[in-house]
Amino acid sequence: MADPVLHDAVTLRHFASCGRLNICELLHSALPIPRWTEAVQGELQRGAGNGNADCSTVLVQHWLGAPIVPTTADQGAIYRLRVGLNGGAYPPSADAGEAESIFFAHQLGGLFATDDNAAHAFASRRLGPTRVIDSVDILRLAVRAGHVTAADAAASAIAIRAAGRHLRRVHPITLTDSYFK
């Protein structure tokens, strides 16, 4: 994997909630930037302002670098993605971070990381299924790269769930080391 990974806020919050953002940092340190967008940063800032500690933890991560900022010319395409992510609802009520991340993943030939089931499905149709990953995929990539063991990956996924966060529903309730090999 040598393409940039654009993270959704939910996936970053997953790793922050279990104290394992270092896994993302290790995995992405050799990848090109950007790693997040302005809207994702904004979502995290609003969450931190509401007292969400995992949002605050993400915001102080230097490895994320500066968020990519859309130009005025990008706004129309990003807005159309937001409408699509909201099932055609107009005006769209949410999904600015997901839309920006999908847009820039497409523009940069990168990957989109999300654990939001609907955003994952939408992005898979737009970008192709091999260009959309989730927390479990990130943990599997970290195991393959030798950054963590399969047991560490399983423990991290279990800790994400124990923190009240939700992995995508395609993953089994019971996660064992073999699931990450």
C-alpha cells in the first residue's frame, strides 16, 4: 500500500478510543499525505468541544499533518457526494467529512478509511471495493507490516468495541487472532 489514506472521523475515533492511534501512525508513516480533510478535522473539533476525549486525542496527533482543504471549484462535487451519502436528501444534513474524504481519495488515487456502514458501501461503489478500508483492514495491514501481532490486533478490535464503538457489521462478534492473519 503506497497510496494516501483519507480517514473518516469515526475510524480515527475508534483507534483513539482504545489508545491505539499509534497503529495508524506506524502504518501510515511511509504513505504520502494527506491523511484527513478539513471537514473531518471540523467534526473532531466539534466533538472535542462537546467533551469527547477521543476527539481531543485525535486532534493532537502530529502524524495526521495538515488537513486537505477543498477549493471553491471542488465544492460542487463534494456537495453532490453529500447528497448521495444522504440517500438523495436535499439539502444533505450530514456526511461532510465522508464526502470530502471520498472526493480526495478519488482525486489522489488514494484509499478511504471508514467504519460507517453506509459510507463504506457508498464509497465502494464510487471508488471500488479495494479502495475503501475499515479499522479491521487497518489492523490486518498493520499485522502484515509487522507493526503489531495478530493477538494485538484482536485485542485492539475488542477494545474498540469495549469502548462503546462499533466495527462494521460485516465483522463477526467474536474476533480471534486468526481473523487478523
